[in-house]
Amino acid sequence: MATLTVKINSPQPNELVGDNFLVGGGVTFQGGTGETFNRLNSVTVQFGPSGSTKPATVNGLGWQCTGTVPSTVPPGSSVLITVKAAGLYRS
């Protein structure tokens, strides 16, 4: 079974960010015998559980997206970042 793993490289865990900040990272592919990764089709980033979801810019296996901390998040609090990725592979 093929697996596409998403990694967030920036910001680092517990790093302080401003109201608007850049999230960036990459993906890795783990496939079975004869399975090869073709391309990363799309990545979306959600800024907070009730925050906006934005499409990321994809470059090869990397991606980045700028978003805004939801107004419901108090200053100094943690922000949950959710990233979803879709790719194409061949078996």
C-alpha cells in the first residue's frame, strides 16, 4: 500500500508567529514494489480548527502557503495547522 507523508518544516513547533505567517514543508512517498511517485497534485492548509483553508503553492515535492491566525485564537496561544496533500503514483 502506498503512503504519502506530509511534513511541516516551518514554522517549527511552538515557534512564535505573527498574525500572518508562512507555512512550508514537503512530502515523502513510500510505495510497494513497482510503485513510483509521479507528482504532488495539490496541498491545502487550514489555519486553526475554525480557520480558513487555503491552497498551497506546490513546487516539486515542496509546498508553501501564507495564512492568518483566526481572530478567535488569543495572542500567545497555539494554532493548530492542518495540511492535506494529494498526489499521483503509478503501480
